[in-house]
Amino acid sequence: MNKVQADARSALAGLVKDGMTIMAGGFGLCGIPEALIEAIRDSGAKDLTFISNNAGVDGIGLGRLLETRQIKKMISSYVGENKLFAQQYLSGELELEFNPQGTLAERIRAGGAGIPAFFTKTGVGTIIADGKEVREFDGEKYVMERGLFADIAVVHAFKGDTEGNLVYRKTARNFNPMMASAAKITIAEVEHLVQPGEIDPDCIHTPGIFVQRVVHVPNPAKHIEQRTTRPRAAA
């Protein structure tokens, strides 16, 4: 099975449809599958539900899909950097299912592990628990959260081989690995594409069995979400 595709558009060919649920990896602007997100935009698919820690920023990442009004719902943890997101949410154009960050990560991990639901103390007694089952264990209250599973996951890896074995770098390892296992089809964009055997098996974060398609995206843009500087010290 040849998993390597010519480009991002080819990697998504025949997969993206209206109304789908898609997981998009990354943390802030670190480790986002930007080429695949652009290809989803170009597909024209609409009414999409995206599961992602955040929605990029204005004009970058998932922010591009907000511009084209292709996203119907976000299942997210943090959305504070995106003004367009706020405008669409407050105007009722965009649905939002808000999650504590650790809960979102565990919902994705649970989905990939085949766990339909779990109980957590996070959110008990807040609006996060509204409409959800709350149960007591050992004298403490816990709220039930459902696992998440998507039609497609798009992830970004620092290195991958032609069999789909992936290695993530630093902060990009936050959400990408869990998402790669929590979808019917996973497409990975990789910065460095190597041959099988060139990655130490002990260094593989996502085994290739979880990945159906791979696209080589060398030298991707490395965006900085916020730049904080101070005046240079006097000589």
C-alpha cells in the first residue's frame, strides 16, 4: 500500500465531504497541519465540525476556514487569539463546545482507545457539567465526558517514513499523537520524509498502522503566535 501522496490536495482527494467531523492537530500555531488545512479550504466542503485545541489565529490555520465560513462547529479548549472566531460565535454563526484543555486531550485519547466515556472531577459545579451525568466516587463528585472520534484526522509530524510511522517535535506532540489514533482516516503532513528503517523504532510516536496517507511538506512556515520583546540592554 503506497501511502505517500503527491501533495496535500491529493492526500485529501475523495475524503472530505460536507458535514464531516475533522480533528486538526497542533497547539496554538505549533505543529498545525497547515498544508492540509489549506487543501480542506480548497475542497469547498462546508458545515464542518472541527476538533482542535484552538482555531488558529486570524488568517492562519483554521482561521482560514473561518474566513470562508466552512466551519459550523468547533470543539475546542482555547479560542482567545482569534477575533473572527469571537465575532462568528457571538453572532450565532458558529457553534462552540468548550472543554477544559486536559479534558479535551483525554476525550481524544479515549476515543482513540475505544473508550466511549469517562468521569473527571474537572468542571464539576460549573457550566461545563450542565446537562451531563454527575456521579459520586469515594465521596467525590465526577462529571461524565464522552470520548471523541472523527471521520478524518489531519496531523503534522516533524519526521515520518513512507509507511506512516511518525515522530513529533516538542510542543507539536501535545495533540497530534492522540488525534492520529482517533479517526477513521488519518492524513499526516511530514517535514522530513524518510525510508522505512531510518527511524529508530523506540523513537516512533505514532505507529504507521494508524496512518493511511502521508504527504511531504518540507520547510513549512513556522509562525509565532505572540512575540514579546524587551529593549536591548545598553552596551
